Amino acid sequence: MTQRLKIIDRLLAAINQSERICVVGHVRPDGDCVGSQLALAFALKNEGKNVRCWNDDPLPQKLAFLDSERVMRPSAPGQEFDCVVAVDAASYERIGRTGLRIAKRKVLINIDHHQSNTRYGDMNWVSS
């Protein structure tokens, strides 16, 4: 088994053990970020997970058609999560103010494709 497959197994195990999950993206989200967030959020919801999908900045109007169910929301204070999954954010700072609102969590998973990724998660799957 390769290193890559081991990390995927670890990520899936953490997600499977979690009930309350938040999927976050970077500030000023683009199509790459929004598409990644929504795909993961819908997959998790289909598995019966309680999912939040947060960004600091609003969804760009040109991408609004992707979120017909209005899953994407601004972050909110005072919530706790079993797992937070950050997608398409090369550093924790790119999450913006949402980073302050996901502090109460058991595990942070970082999934990204940027070579500049700082590997800020408790678990990191960075494939460029």
C-alpha cells in the first residue's frame, strides 16, 4: 500500500468517526474552492452527517448556480465540530476569520493541491 492510500484511509476513518463536520474554503472563493466544498458537503450529507459549509466571503454571483440548495453560509461563532475539513486553502491564514470560528474541533483535515501548502492540519492530503 502506498503512502497516498494510507492518508486517504486515515482521513476517511476520521470523517467516519465524526458526526458534526464543517467544510471550509479560502477567502474570496473561486470555482475551484466552491466546487470542492459543495462536492464534499453533499457527499457527507448523503452519508447522514451534520454538515456546515462555511466561507468568510459570500459566494460570487457567477457561481451561485452551484449552490441551489443554499448550503454555503458565512461562518458563525459558538459552534463545535468533531471534524473540520479545509479544502483549496494553502495556509490556515487563507481561511480568514472563519479560522477563529472553527477552533472548537477535534480534528482539522487539510485537503489541497497547492505546492505552497503549509500542512497546517492535524491530517494533510496535499497532492499537486
